[in-house]
Amino acid sequence: MQRIDGRPADDVVTAHDGAYAPFPLRDDPARWGLVRLVVATAVGPVVVHHRPGPDPVLLLHGVAGSWTTWTPLLDATDGFRARGVVLIDLPGWGASPAPAEPLSLDAAVGVVAAVLEALDSGPVHVIGHSMGAFVGLHAAVALPERVRSLALVSPTTAATVRAARHPWRALRSLPAYTLLRAGLLVTGPAALPLLRGLAAVGLLRLLAAPVFTHVRRLDRSVLDAFVRELRPAGFTAAARSAAAYDTDRWRGVRCPLVAVLGRDDVFARPADLDELRALVPQARTVLLDDCGHFAHVEHPRAVAALLDH
């Protein structure tokens, strides 16, 4: 075990292939043999892309994401080869309509259960990014029979919960998160047109710069998707759900767990990995160098290699 910034960590990984964000985001489900399906849930219809197969993998996107956010990881894993794959556009994100009420974590896990039931799926390996990692953790507690293993990619965990509860205190620990939330709350319904207007006048990379380590090296498809999927109502609802959550519930996670966090992540801190290991002792935690908040986009091959361990 090595020590990073004075704290213990299970692993420190540097991507050695020299490629940063090597794949664009793609909206081509046929590339991986995926079929689009609309599933009825208690909070409304959700759009799912799936491929039947053994040992299925369920991928849960984060804020400012949809199923397409995972396509670099699909490219890096050859679409998870012959395994089953399930990608959900969570309510209010991607092509899934927004629910009538703000989505709670229990409701989000209910959506996951409804999708797996509709697909007649057995236990799945859950991979969640950011908000999706939060949903995955809660699913492992609430639906232990459904979750075979859990992989958290750039997860928002303890620091984000504290920032959501006490936003002004978090200006020191998570300034980017705090300022983004405050900006979306202040601008309200005008936030999305404002973001798209800034992107239209050439400020797209400036908008995304805090989230990615090398924003100028990103394919345009990544930047376009980031702005398109940054939905103020969904972001603020996720923050409220995080603020009300008791992270001590994660002590109930019994499945294998790996968490991969970028060293440059502005929505989480390396110390979050310590707290996660304290709550889930079997967790393997990894700090990924040269990486921001979208590890599966910035270094998909490194993330894929970690998931194979």
C-alpha cells in the first residue's frame, strides 16, 4: 500500500498508452448490438439500450450524462464482448422524460429494479458514474439480490453529501460543485439557454474546463454532450437527494466494490476514498492520475483494465 498526499490508498494508476480521451461519444447503438427499449416505471417511461447475454453489466450515467457517455468505455472493452449490457437513461436525462416530481434515490433504484425486471435479468454488475455511482451504492444496499458487484467511476460520495448539506462551507473543499449549484439555482429556468448561448459563442471549452483535466484535447462530441445534458432541474434534485442521504447505510454493501477517482476531480476528493473504505471494508480504491471527473471518457482503457481485476 502506497501513501498519497499523506493518506493511504490501495492503488495509484497512470495511464501509459499516451491517449487522453481517445474515443468520441457515439449515438450508434447498433455498433455494439444494442437495442432501444422504452420501459414503463412508477415515475414514467425510461429509455434503455440493451443487449442480452450472460454475466450482464448495468451502466448508470451521472449528471450531464446519458447512455452515450458510456460509449468510450464500450469502445475500450469491445462492447463488453459477449456479455449482456444494459444502459439506462435515468428519468430526466438523455431521452427519458423528466418525472413529475424530483427523483429521489429510492425512486431511482425503483427505476433500476423495473428495468431489470422488464428485461428478465438476473443479478448484474453495476458500473456507475458520479450520480450514477450514488444510485449504484444505494441499489447495492436496497437490492442486494440484484447487484453482483459494484464499480464506482468518478463517484460523488462523502464530500458531495457534505457540500450539498452545507454549500457555503464547501466553497473551500469543493468550490466548483458549490459554484455550479449556486449558479444553476440563481439562474433557474434561464440556466440552460444561457449555457447553450455561451457554447454558441465559442465558450464551450471554458464551460467544461473545470470538469476535465485536458479540455482542449476532447473530441467535440464530448463537449456538445456535456452542455446538452447539463440539466439544471436534474442537477438540483440530485443535490437535494444527496443532502438528505445517510451515507452510513453503505455499511450494508456486501458485494465486491472498486472505486476509481481522478486525482483532478473537482466534485470529489481523495479523502472520500478513505471514508468509503471505512464504510465498505472490502472496497478497492484507485486514484487515477491525469484525470478529472469523467474517468471513463478521459481514460477509458485504464478504467476498463481496472474493471477486469
